Amino acid sequence: LCCAGSAAALTAAPRRSSGRGAATAARTSGTGGQMMATQSVVGGAQAIDVSLLAYFFFWYLGNYYYNITNKLALKAAGGSKGFPMTIAALQLGVGCIYALFAWVAPDMRTVPMISVDDILKMIPVSFCAMMAHCASVFALSAGAVSFGQIVKAAEPAFAAVLSTFVYGRPISAAKWVCLIPVIGGVIIASVKELDFAWSALASASAANMFAAIKGNENKKLMTTPGLSSRLGTVGNQFAVTTLLAFLFSLPVLALTEGDKVSAFFDLCKTNPAVFNNLILSGLYFYGYNELATMTIKKTNAITQSVANTAKRVIIIIGVALVLGESLPMAKLVGSAICIGGVFLYSIIDQIVAK
């Protein structure tokens, strides 16, 4: 986490000119030499973006707790043969409740002034967000968490291919090479607990594709001046996206588990583990994804995908600790390789340039 967050923060931070850095140093020396009051660094060095580091930290933390509560809810509800689509849709619904509360609460968040045309522009992101979430939840219900994270570790490859060949934003050859240890490290970390299931493989792969498209479409939305100003904040953009994603999930829920919804609510009444973990997982899911959206604004979709890969190593180890699973040396070695690959991916272009 420190490697990924620090590298991304350094990459995202703007460069200071040596002249401006010297001027800043002169001003601070005149006020007692308190250099900690500024982020400027003399000599043109890059400043650390503290807010980006915070985004990475709480994004990882929220995702960690989401995976625990999500898995507990799925297990209590019967796994893949229970109500995975119902849980996925209602998790989005919990996020909608929070978003609406943030708009009506005094001084918490301003209501976005968007038009129907703006909403239409957000449909691709919202639909892909819904599909990525629902497919991911089903993958984690059909197989072990470690297996789901192994397949989802391929997301950087999906994002790189889409960014290069669909969105016209190619990455360097060096960064392509850096994807090898990132993905390989996750595989090594999880190979001892490989629990293969075709349904989990298919749904996790679908989640990768929709997540990669969503990341690129999100980046496009944030660079649209008119829409960004009418939304007001990145938080508002994610709130509207979640509301639309929830609406898109309802027809899918009706088609897949519509005849079991009443049975699910009966289960919630008799099994508190289902209801409690559903609510908590919905809140964690909304929170960490809003931070991920803020991270995209400061970086790019591929960087987020690579950070997602490192995050999955932390999730695998963290879930193993909580559920009492073993932590063999292969997991620890794989984690080190993956996080090292993320750090190298973040700085490889600067190293090659020198």
C-alpha cells in the first residue's frame, strides 16, 4: 500500500519550477523557516500529494472490509445457490440511500444541477458499474475469495488493451512488461488455495471487462467541462452513477431472482447475519468506490487497475487472517512480488526516460 500510494502520489503531483521553489523557500525563511507549511520542494523535485495518499489508504481499507462483510452475507444467504443478485442489487440500493441523505443533509453536499442529456451521457458508466459489481458478487459467491481475486487480477490487462486500442491512450512498452510481475504475484499468492469454478471464472472475467470500460468512461466524464461543472463534485458524479446503476440492476434482479426476493426478506428477518452484513457491505462498497473515483481524477484508469491488483493481495491475506485460513510462504512471496510490480509500474517511465 505504501509503495503503490507513494508512487501514485509522486506521479500525480505537479512539478515545481526551480525558480518558484526558490521563491517559496525565501518566503518561508522570512517567516521562521517553517518549510512544513508548503509542499514545494526546492530544485524542481516533486511534492507528495497527501490527499492522494489518503484516497489510496481509505480506498484499500474500505475494500478490505467490504470483501469480508460481502462474503459473510453471501455465505449466510446460501452462496451462489442463494441470493447473489439480490444482495448485489441491494448493496447498490444502500449506496443510493446514503447518496440521497448526503444531498438533503444540511451543508453536507450540494445537489447536482444536471439535465436529461447529462444523465444520458452517464448511462455507459452506470451500466458498466452495475454489471461489474453484479458479476463480481456472483464470482465471489460461486468460488473462494482467493480464486475470484486471481481472475480479477487480470483487470490491468483488460484496461491496458481497452485504453490502447479502443480509447487511443497507449501505454509504454515498459509498463506492459511491468504487468507481468503484478499479475504473476497475485497468482503466486493465491495458488495454494485455488478453488476452480467455471461460473466464477466467467463472471469474474466479465467483471474485469466492464470495470475496465467503466474506468475509461469515468475518465472521459471527468474531462467534460460542462458536465463536471454541473455535477459539482466527484462525489456527486459517483452518487448519480450509483443511482442509475441501481435502477439498471432492478430488471436484472427481476429476471434472475425475482421469484425469490420475498424469500430473501424473510431470511433477513430470521438471520441477522444476512441483514447486518448486507447493510455494512453496501456502505463499504459505496465509500471505497467513491474514493476510487476520486483517485481516477488524479491518476488514470490503468493506474487504478494496477492498484486494484495490489489491493487484492492485501484482501487475500486479510480475509485469510479473519477467517482463520493459512498464510503459506507462497502468499507472502506473491504479495511482495505484486506490490513491487505496482511500484515499478508507477515509476518505470521516469526510470527509462533517465
